[in-house]
Amino acid sequence: GQNILSGVRDGAFRIIHATTGEDVAEYPQIGIRATRFAISHNGLFAVFQSTDNRLEVWSVPEGSLSYYAVGEIKQGEVFSENDQFFSVALDDSVVVYEVESGKEVFTFRGLKNVQSIAFVRNDTQLAAGNAQTTRLWSLSSGQETKTTKNYQDSCTIIENLDGDTILRVTKDHYFLTSQAFRPALCSFTRTNWMKAFLVNENTQRIVAGGNNKLEILVTNIAS
């Protein structure tokens, strides 16, 4: 698009033309002092969060408040890819709202200190996680489909969405596993080598890097 939606310190938000930098529109009447905000992929809705977890959902084209909600915006994808839903954390729960109506569609309970939320598998499932646990729910049945422990002592276990282990990381080694869970690769014996990694299930590649070294690994990740 040609426009950028930008928050400002006085609580207003502006639509700015990406090329000229000129204001296209400004909406100073937000009822909360927004600390975070997220915009739908189609640019039609914006969600603003205050420090006390109050939410205001706005229609961007109309520049008007659509409804109120509650929750906390987290890292990841706030809106589903089709912009039908948005999801936020609330206490020990993850709440899914319908964008158009503001109706609470699902409340998934039992996950505290949520750090990230994402709609996955073409918006059919919702994933959420904290420092220890990743949980996965179906957006058709509302049932939990998978709970996985990511961190155990000094070992990090990376799994695909089916719960199959594809990578184990300790402070000194990483082990790439096949579908049969057999160690397929062991590399680096230097403490704290692993700094970052990215798992791409579509291309069946794992990118791992640290200490000025980057490796791209190809595996038979289960789909």
C-alpha cells in the first residue's frame, strides 16, 4: 500500500503517505493512551492497547471507534491472515475475537505469561507460547491439539506443529533428528555457539547461526 499507519505519543494516530510523508488523516480522539497497536492485513482495522489492557478496535477508513475489548497484544501475528479474527493474551488465557463484531469466539485457558501468539496452518489453528511451553488449538473445534515443552534444563527442543522433534539444542551441541528421531547431525562443541535459529517447515530448512557462523540445514521435516 501507499500509506503507513503510525502511533504518536499524545494518543492520536495518523495515516501517513509512504512516498511524500504527508498526513493523509489524523485521529486524535482515541479514548486510551495507547502503548501498543496492531493493524489488520487489509488495513481496515486497528487495535490499540492501554497499560491496563483495555483495547479499542477502530475502523481505519471511517476513523471511528468500533468497539471495546480487553487483552494484551503480544509478539507474533495479532490478526489472522484472512482478517476474520484477532487474538490477545488475558491473565492465564488466550482470547480470540471476531474482528467485525468484536464477539469473543474462543477463550483458551491455562497458559500464563504468554509471550507470543500466531495464527498458523492457514488460520485453522492458533499457537501461543511462553518461555517453557507452546500450545496449539483448533479454531474449528476449539480443542487443544498439542502441548509441547520447549525448554528442559539446558536443552531446547524444537518441534514442528505435529509435535515431531526436529532439532535439539544444548549449550554445546545441536542434534538434527530425522522423522524416526535418530540423530542425523552433531555440530559445534563451543559453549554458547547457538545464538539464533529459524525453522521453515515449508522449505524443510533450518537456519542456525552464532559466533560469526551461519549454517543452512536441509531435513525431511514431517509435514
